[in-house]
Amino acid sequence: MPDYGLTPREFNTLRRLNTPEKIQRFLDAIPYNKEPRGPTCRSPRRVLRDRTAHCLEGALLAAAALRIQGRPPLLLDLEAVRDDDHVLAIFRQHGLWGAIAKSNYAGLRFREPVYRNLRELVISYFEHYYNLSGEKTLRRYSRPVNLARFDTLEWMTAERDLWEIPEYLQRIAHRSLLPRQVEQRLNRVDARLMAAGLLGAAR
């Protein structure tokens, strides 16, 4: 098995995360990166060293761990209005889709591999995807992106910020999740769901 430029210690750490559930537990255990010194886009190597990640950095770490398992390192971009985008590391098990994610919102993290297609997976995030004004903001999603296309950037081990990856995710076509007439009639999120989603959030 290739080591992808990882040190033995880094490789073994990722290899021990040998199920999607273990990868998610690792991401849940490290602090959310609030970028106090300015925006970052850390590689999995830097996340392992710094023990902090925001959603894209967490997705990169998860994709690297999935790759060590022999799975393709796939990302999926969720696009929102009046809100931040969100990036998932996605995987298939027994023909069904699941996801791993780092988020400051409790409802935007792990999904069991029970979804028959990507739209089903994405729609499972809809009710939990809202801004602080209580608007439900998820609107579009990308096709899966295999990070092997970025191997020339050494995305698993780079010491520099990997801005090419989020720029690519923003540039590619996204599919609409809702008809326009439905978007215009959405209710605000329930206050209890909002409170639950923010439980434990980094401020």
C-alpha cells in the first residue's frame, strides 16, 4: 500500500481510523478551527499535527483516512444562500451512501450509509442547515470530487494552504435541491432545533 508521503506515525494514525465511524469520532474530538489568525486550508498532515479543523479541513482528513482504507477520497460540496458552504467526505457501503463531516452545528456531521443516491444523502441535511437568523439555507450540491485529481499538490501532506481545492469546489456545477417556488415558501427553523444544533458549538 502506498504511504502517500505520510510519515509512519501519520500513516498509522490514519490507518487506525479504519471505519467511517472512527473517523467521525476523531473529528468530533478535536476543536473546531475558528481561524483566529486568518483563513486556513490545512492538509491532513497539518490537521493531525495541530489537532484542529474546520469543515473543509475535516473533510480532507476524512478523505485521507478513507483512502488509507482503500476507498476513493471523495468530497461533496453543499452550497447555501446567506450562509457558509459545507463540505462532506462521502463513502459507499453495500451500495448505499454515507458521509463524514466536521461542523460547528451538531446536525451537519455524520450520516449512516443508508441513502440510495446522493440527493437522498444531501436532503438529509436540509432541516439542520440554517443560519443564525433561522433561515433554512441549503440550496445546491456538487457532483462527487475525487481528490486524486489533486495528488500533484500533495494534498495529504502539504505544508501550505490548499486553496485550489475550495476554489475548484466553488467553480464546478451544482445541482439545485429545491424548486424555486418551494424556496420562496420555506418556514423558519424551529427554535428548539436551532438550540439543539448549536449545542457545544465553538463561539
